[in-house]
Amino acid sequence: MISRFSTLLIVSLIVIMGFSLPLLFTMAADSTGGAGSGGTGDTSSGAGSGGTGTGDDSGSGAGSGGTTVWILNPLKIDTIQGLIDLVLNWLLMIAIPLSTIVILYGAMLFMIYGSVPAKRKKARDVILYAVIGIVILLLAKGISYSIMSFLTP
């Protein structure tokens, strides 16, 4: 059964991610003109890749108009390996301080309720699960490095 605190935490994370994801995709518009190909002989107009162009007597022309939209990469990562490394580093950056707080909470429970066997077991479980979580994250980081070094020549 999920407690109210866990439900509140999950909902707040979903709301935060919902508001922050659109900020990750920065769009920059760059207005560039296309090169037109003018007609031969008299002044005629040619079609450019970015719009319409006007030609001159020599057969060359310049285009104008058109908009190119660039989607910038906010992560500055080009490979899946880099993305996995970034996600694991982010998780470790969040999990290590959080697990320290959870271990301190378990220690406080252990000191306060040490004489009650049920509470002592709960405190021991809190500390154990925090340590297991950190070990799993560190193993995931090590396994990802091992796979990356195995796959790259």
C-alpha cells in the first residue's frame, strides 16, 4: 500500500516534470534567404529555395524570405552512452544526499525507539534499504561503464 507521502511525492514530481520539459526544448528562428536562379536575357524572376528571387540580365538572382527553425540540443549530448551517463550522474547527485538524510532518520529512530523491538526493526530496515538503494545506483553506474567500454573499440 502506498502511503500518502509517497503519493504526494510522485504527484509533485510529475507536476514538476510537466512544467520543466517544455523548457528543455529551446527553439531559435533564423531568417535566411534562398539563392534565386534568374532567367536569361532580360530581367526576369527566378525561384529561390528560401522564397522568390529577382534575376538580372546576367541570369543570376537573389532569393529572400523563408524561415529556418533550429532546435537546439539543451543536453549537449550526441550519443546514447552520453545520455545514460548523464542520467546516472543526475540520479547519483540526487540519491546520495537523500540517502544520507534517510540513514540519519533511521539512526534517529534507532536511538529514540531502541528499546521497542518493532520500532528497532523498522529503524534497521530504513537504514538497510537506504544502503541497498545506493549500492544499486553505484552498481548501475559501474555496469554502464563496463558495457560502454566493452562496446566501444
